[in-house]
Amino acid sequence: MTGVIRHVHAVSGEAVKPGTLLFEIRLTHEDLVSAQTSFLQTLGELDVERREIIRLTEATKSGAVPRVKLLEREYAKDKLEALLSAQREALRLHGLSKEQVDQIAEGRRLLRELQVFAPSLDEHSEDELKLAERPVQQAAFQANAGQPKPLDDAPPLVISELRVHKGQSVNAGETLCTLSDYSELYIEGLAFEQDASTIAAAARRKWTVRAVFEAPNNERQTLDDLSIIRLSNEIDTDSRTLHFYAGLPNAIESLQSTDDGNYFRWLEIPAGAATAVGSAD
């Protein structure tokens, strides 16, 4: 759905938990506006038919109105209900959730704004897109009496790249931001082709490996007991090496909150590990 960014509730580098508001978009998608208008118009016509049926039912009982009139209104109501069902499905095809369509029907208002929320790590529900009227928790967490509000136990996501700004027009499928989960990283290793069987055997036997990082003043830092996650199936044509990956558990060293309530987290990555995890996923 095309639209215009009304508000950006996050900044690059900020830590946000799943379910927090990131963007508010004013919808300008012509087909969606037209589909919603037809949907509300059908709802209004259906309400009129239902009131007319109630009136004719009482009049039919007294004999003031022939029953054929009541049957005509009931047939008209059935047609409108079938049309309304088709229009509901059309709105779903535009990307709206069942809850959103129900709220349009209950409030009898067009969906003018869309709120985009940070997704959960392991599942992506329709609640990530919500109507603007719903109460939300903004990504910029407000401090309470000068004390930062704690994040959930689940690791927060970090906004590693912010691509839009307020007032910008966006098209369907356009990337708004990039969220990264740094709680688990990979160290990418390079091995020669003849070493592939040795590394595969080590992984099967659950042998651990040690990572050595260059530190300032010609010192070294080591991380022990790292598990081999996977071994690539293809040889790099340029370097003639085989890629393999070891897991690098990460931890929050500190979580800093600014005066306006935004959270920024510092990661406990060993010194010199930036190049080692540069291709981390």
C-alpha cells in the first residue's frame, strides 16, 4: 500500500522490543480508498434494508402490506450481504487483516493511517500492522520519574538502518528500516578443500573450537567452547576455500537510555571482532 510517512518513532541504532510502534503511514493507495468506500456504502445500504424489513414485518402481520413486499426486501438484503462478503475479501487481498476490516465496519470510518510495529523474532502476526486508533507503546520508551523503563527478557532488536523520514512518499514493498538481532552471531571461518572432512567430523562429534581476536597493544583475546554451526556445501571460486561458521553468543554489556527515553545497547563483542563478524547473520 502506497502512502506518506507521517511519523517516525525510532532512530538509527536504537534498541526496540517486538510490538513497539516504529512508523505511522497516511495511506494514499487509490484502490484501497475506493474498496473501503464501497465497503462502507454497502454497510449503509444493508442497515437501511434491515430497518425496512423490521418495519415491513410489523406491517405484514396487520395485513397493511402484502407479504411479497417483505420478501423483496429480504432478497435485497441477501444480495447486499453477499456483496459485503466479497468486499471483505477484496480488502483482505489489499493486505488488511480480519481485525482491521472488522474495525472499519464497527467504526464506519475509512482506514486513513497504518501503524507499523516491530515484529517478533520467531513469528510474524497480523498485529504488526494496526489501525491508528489503537493504543500503542511507542518505540521511544518514556522514562518514569527519571528511571528507564526495563525491556522484556527477550533480546531487543536494533535498528541498524533507517531508510525513511517524515513526509517521504513510500511505495508498496519499500524497505522502511532494517532490524537486527545481535543476540546470536556467527564467526565465519575459511578452510581449504582438503580440510572439509576434518571440520565435518569435528561438527558431528560436537567438538568445540577457540576463536582468537587481535586486541590493542599486540595482545590477544580468546573465546573458548564455540560450537561449529554449519559447513558450506560450495567452494568459493575466488579464494578456493570452504566457509564454515561457529556460533558467537552475544550479551548486553550495558543498556543506556537517553533523556528522551530512547534505548541504545552496547554489545559485549571482543575487541577486534568487528572484522570477524562482519559477515555475521
